[in-house]
Amino acid sequence: MPAEQPPAQSPPRRFSRRAVVPAVLILAMSAVGAGVAWSVHRGPSTSAAAPPVTVETVAVVRTDLATTVSLTGTLGYGRAEPVKGGRSGTVTWLPAAGATITRGRQLYRVDDQPVPLFYGGMPLYRDLAEPGTVGRDVRIVATNLRALGYEIGYQPAPGEKVTRPAKVVPTAPASGQQKASGQQKAAGQQKAPSGQGEVASGQERAGVGQAAPGQGAAAPTPAVGGTAATPARVVVRKGEGVLTGSLMRAIKRWQQDVELPVTGRIGVGDVVVLPGAVRVDAVTALRGDAAETPLVTVTPTRKVITVLAKAAEAGAIRRGDQVTVTLPGDKSVDGTISAIGTTVTPDDNAGPTDDPKRAVTVTVDDDLAGIDAADVQVDLVGETREDVLAVPVGALVALSEGGYALQLADGGRFVAVTTGMFAKGMVEVTGDGITEDLKVVTTS
């Protein structure tokens, strides 16, 4: 009688770990006694065993997670803007490309006279010559002269009233006045009868300043050729300056120092007004050219990073947002969003179906010495989850029935978890018994 065979045993329930976390395959053997086994794909029996994977224990942490959006940017000095001469004349000197021009320094010369740089938000659009002139252009002149060390005296504050000197307004005589004047001249040329001239003359002298019976006093007749206008009272508004006597004297001292004609007035084109110090990017004119043409192109002196972001990406970016910039050589520096372009333009390197882009400007704290131009990576913060529980991604165990679990460090028990945001190698987890400082197993 053949020997009785032992009854066949049904295989234990198996879970398949889909995540690439080989370390847990070794530790999972301790879970077989609890009815949990892992399915391991084995190679031929003759193949050498894979080296063991190192595992370690980590704690569940409470932290903030944030996704990042990586964009490619270009390091440089920003967009170059043209500078045009503001008055007629002949260009006699131009700076070299790469030169830095600061406040008070000449940017170019016209008719062998310097045209210095002033800082401001608008160009001078009129000659500043009349005392009492009020405006933002006057404020630009006053602010720059004060910054250059000149004493400009008191400047009226916003809300104060200043008086502009009266001007003589030319007027043409009325037709009646012209006719009377002509009659008077004709009468003067005719000889009056004997004795009548003296009587008339005496009557005129007696009647000066007196009214005829039944009439009021006669109004004084304005001098032919002009009338004196009433002095204007002007209220100084915020951001405006006043061309006072002290300021005009300061202009004269400054003109003498920079070898300009000492007039106390500043005409259109005598200075060039730009937002700040500039770097000459290129010289576009030649000596001998007419001044009222584009002469140079300039950029800011500070290096910036320009990023072309899709319109949807740029819509989520705010001025002042912090970013991380990765430079050539994997050096990382902190940066700040300083400007976001309002114009949507197509990318020169984009295909016909690509989304249009908006220019985003990033400034960095590092001086970036030795790097004038380069392609860089800019990492912007995207979605943020605050005060969540998180573990390294390597701690996740994929279950065969779906979902994930964490293996506890004390005994190897597995606890199912729900995952949330993944960011920078960490993953948000929630589940029964998952608390801060709980020790779990992860790959190293």
C-alpha cells in the first residue's frame, strides 16, 4: 500500500509591493507568521543573490510641504532700452559699451558740452527758466542737485500756495480806441482859433479826475500795448517742486562745476533723465551724427534673470515671491520676483501650438561675479500644504490590493495610510495610528 501523502496546503495570501523599496523585502520575512507574505520575482537559481539593501528608521514629522515649478531663465542685465538725444546739435563724444554711468556723470556730449544723467521717472519736457515754476520736472532737478551735494534752499511742501510773478499780456487796441487816437492826432495837427486852444487846455486840466454832472468816475485806461496780469496763486501738489531763487542759484553753481553755460536755467535736452544708474549695452551712433537720434542703448547695472513663463504659470506668480536659482556648476542662490510682464508675447523658440509667454524678472542677492550671461534654472513655489504629517517617499509600501502602508519599526507591523502631496522627496500621510514622531522603516 502506497504511503499516504500529506494533504496539500493552500498557499498563503500574498501582497505585491509595487514601489521600488527593496529594503522592505528583507524585513518582510518577519511578517510571514502573521499571515503576510511578499511576492518576490527571483532570477535563475544559478544567479548570484542581490546585495542586501540598507534600511533605517525615521520618525513621522509635522511640516509644511510645497510643490515647485522649474523654469529655464536667462541671466543678464535685462532688456536694453535706447536713449535718444533731447536737443539739436552734433554728437562729439560717446561712452564705451560696458561703461557704467551714475548720477551727475555725462552720458554723451553735444556740441562739446556734457549731457549729464539725472535720476527720475519722466524726461524734462520744458525749459525751466521762470521763477515760481511748479511741477514734477522741477522736483527732479531739485532732488538730483540735492543728492549731488548742492544746497537748494527751502522747497514748499504739498498743499502750500506759491505766487508766480505777473506777466504783461500784449493786447491790441480796440477799433474805437484806434479811431479816437487818430482823431486826436488829426486835431493836434490842426491849428485852433486864436485863444480857443488855451481855453480848451485849461478846461482839460481842470477836469482831470473829475466826473461830469450825472456820471460816475471814469475808469483808468490801460496803457496801449499790454495789460498787467494778476499774479497767479498755485497750490503745490505731491511730487512737485518749485523753481525758487535758491534752486536757481544752485543750478548756476552746478553748471559752473560741470562746465556748462551758467544761466540758472535748464533747457530740454540739457540733461538725460533715467530711472537710475545705467550700463551702456551698445553704442548706436557715431561722433558727428545729429544728436536728436538714438545714441546708445542702456540696461540696469544689476544683473537679473529673465524667465519666459506660460501665461497660466505667470498668473500664479506674485511680485515679491521667493525663488531658488540654480547657476552653472550647481550653485544655488536665493532670488526674488521683482517684475512680471503685462504683455503676452510668443516665445521665439516655441512651436506654433505652444502657449504664449510672459516675461518674469528675478533678482538675486548674490553679485554673481564672473558670470555675465548664462542659462539658469529657476524653481518657483507652487501648491503649499501647511502643518501636515509626512515621511520620506522611501517609507511607502505598495499593497497588492491597492494603496500604501508604512512598516512600523517596533515589530514590523504594517499600517495602511492615505497619501497626499509629494514634494522634495517627502510625502504627506494620514491614517489610523499615524502620529508625529512615530518610528517607521524606510530605505536609506
